[in-house]
Amino acid sequence: MSDRQLLGEVEQLVLLAILRTGEVAYAVTVREELERRVGVTLSRGTIYVTLDRYARPVSTRSVR
């Protein structure tokens, strides 16, 4: 299997909600957007953890 890390469903949904809410994208508005558009209820903690994953630097390594 590849070492690539793909976005999971939650990460994709949060990213799309951030794009839709624009400058007012914070946990509460992202959560409301997901509930309204997709019918998914996520805790604010889940959204914060997801946002934290985006903020982490990606480690790189050489491929031989």
C-alpha cells in the first residue's frame, strides 16, 4: 500500500464547509453548515481536531 495519506470523509466535509462559510468559518459556523447542508452533526471538538490536523506540518522524506 502507498504511503500517501488521503483525506478522510470528515476532513473533506470540514474543508468544504470552510470554503462555503468563507471568512466566518469557525467551529460553530462550520458545524451549522454541515448540519444544514449534509445533515451531519459533529461536535466542536471534532472540528477543532480536524482543523489541527490541517495546521500540522507535513513531514517529507526522500523516495529511493
